[in-house]
Amino acid sequence: MLFLRITQIKYIFLQIKKEYMIMKRTLWFIFFLLNSLFYLYADSENDSLLKVLDKVISERLIYTQKKKEATIKELKKKEGWS
């Protein structure tokens, strides 16, 4: 009778351990899946930020070039070159 009880208890603990391992694997899978999705989202957000930054830099270069040309024209007019 006692041996039977010990065997049943061992079986119950093995079942609990098995369920725990399945749950642990499932939680790790969910964690890595969500982590991957987060990195995909963050990567696309970084790309959009880089695009905005590139646009601002190119607009700044155009603005400074036009400002430089306008300054040269203004100085030429003051000097009477054209």
C-alpha cells in the first residue's frame, strides 16, 4: 500500500514537471515571438526616422545653396557687376 502511494506521488510529480516544461516552452516561444515582432516594428520605425532625417538634410542643403546664391547676387548688385 505504501509503495503504491509513493509510486502515485512520483507519477503526479512527473506529470506536474511535464506540464511545467510544456508551459515553460510555450512562454519562451511567446516571448521570442513578441520580441521578434517588436524588433521588426522598431526597425521599420528607425527606417522612417532615417528617411525623415535624409529629407531634412537634403532640404537644408538646397536651402543653404539658394541662400548662398542669393547672397552672391546681392553682393554683385551692390558692387554693380550685373
